[in-house]
Amino acid sequence: MKNAIQELRKQRRMTQEELADLCSVTRQTIISLENGRYNPSILLAHKIAKIFGLTIEQIFFFEEE
Amino acid sequence: MKNAIQELRKQRRMTQEELADLCSVTRQTIISLENGRYNPSILLAHKIAKIFGLTIEQIFFFEEE
DNA sequence: ATTCAATGTCAAGGGTACTTTACGCGGTGC
DNA sequence: GCACCGCGTAAAGTACCCTTGACATTGAAT
């Protein structure tokens, strides 16, 4: 599952740490998400979507399975 | 986190087992989701949304935190 | 009365999301 | 040269999603 987190974060001139603080997770978690190491929980996905003012579907890309 | 799974499933006259099969998960997983025992992964949330033809946000209700 | 479908509970186990801590590395600025 | 910022890696631990399997309950149909 890919996502647009890094792109959206940079558009908003945010560091990984700032985004992590807004989400109440660690910087490691943001790094791992941006680098596609794992999928977020639905709660974290929702927090991120809320921060960016978008829906989950607009940020996370579920390829055909 | 609450959700509308049971309501949507019943509207469509589906059993828990049928929905579980469509999602490729076990019946236990559907029971636990419907009864609010835990939150789905984002992948499962997406599968369910796709089956019902809705978005994740239309099915899962993230209360203010 | 018995059977069967649909729903539910309980417990144990594996995989993974997320944390914490520590360290490396390139770029920029003094 | 040195300090610092932003980004990255690695390893170990905790919590939780999801599975498997076995069994209980309720309601409808025969």
C-alpha cells in the first residue's frame, strides 16, 4: 500500500518530527510509513487524513488485490 | 471507534459468514468488529468499504479524541 | 422434540503496528 | 573544522489484529 504522506508533508513544509507530534506518534512511525515499511492502523490513518484535511482514500492508495 | 457494519450487512441481507468470505477474513473477525471489540486494520477497513460501495469514513466513526 | 442456521463466547498463538534507544550520514552555517 | 538539523537504520519490547478450534444459545422449520 502506497501513500502520499511525504508529498503532502513537504508541500506543507513540515518535518517528520512535526508531523509525528501532530499525530502523537514517534518520528520512527512516520519514517516507516513514508518508506512503505508498514501500513498504518486505521486510527493513525484517520489522524493523518485529518491533519492534511483529506480523506483516508485520498492519502492511502489501495492497489487492486 | 464505532461502525455501521452490522447495519449495512443486514440491509444487504448478508450473514456474518458471507461477509467474512467476501473480505477473506474469518467469521470471528466480523463478529469482533460488529461488537466493537477492536478496530480493523486499514486494509480490512478498505475491503469492507469496497464491498459496501462506500468510503471508509462513511462506515467507521472516529469520535473526537 | 429435534435439527439446523446464525450469532455469540473463550482461549491460545502468530504476525505486525508502534515504541524506545542508540547510532550513522549528508547538507548547511558559522 | 565543528555543530546542528533533517532524515535514515537497527534491535528489542509491548500491544493488538486476526486466526483456529471448540463449544453455547436462540429462533425458525420440519
